Amino acid sequence: MSDDRGAELGGRESALEAREATLQARETALEAREAALAERTKAAEGILAAADKRDDISDARDVAAEKRDSDHDRAEFMESEAEYGQHWPERRHAGLDREHAKTDREASHEDRVELTEEHHEPPGNRPGQ
């Protein structure tokens, strides 16, 4: 009977070691997923910060361009002898500034969309696995 108990005890110890090895492998995989998630989160935060900065610059550019355009309009309107259209180059520059601001905003928007559409689950987390 002693041999039977020894064999049973050995089997239990082997099963315990197997479970511990499985648990350790899961913990290692979890740590890897958490590290990857932290890395993706940090990258996403950097992308969002850059997009916000571009939006702020675009807003400031729009405000400045609109003010320049409005100032030229007002000045030409108030001058009785001024000929409308004297400041076309400045107005074109203001229009180009607004266009650049729009392009920057579109790029910021696309960056934000990419963050939501390109989410990939790590292997093992997908349904059916």
C-alpha cells in the first residue's frame, strides 16, 4: 500500500507542478499583454496630444487670418477713396492660412479615427480562442 500512496502522492505533485507551470505561463502572457497595452496607450496619448496641438495651432491661424481679412475689409470700407481689392495678396494669404488650418484639422481628425479603427486584440483574446 505504501507504493500506491507514494504513486498517488507523486501523481498529485506532478499535477500540481503542471498547474503551477500553466499559471506561470498565463501570468507571463498577461504581463506581456499589459506591457503591450501600456505601450499602445502611451503611443495613442502622444498621437492625441499632437492632434490637439495641431488643432490649437489651426484655431489660432484661423482667428488671425479672419482678423487680417476683416481688418482689410473694414479699412477699405471706411476709406472713401480706397479702391476695393487693394489688398488681394493679403486676402489670398489669409485664405491660404485658413486652407492650411483646415488641412491640419483633417489630419488631426484622421489620426483620431485611425486610433479607433486600427485596434487589434492580442492573440488569445479574440473570440473563439
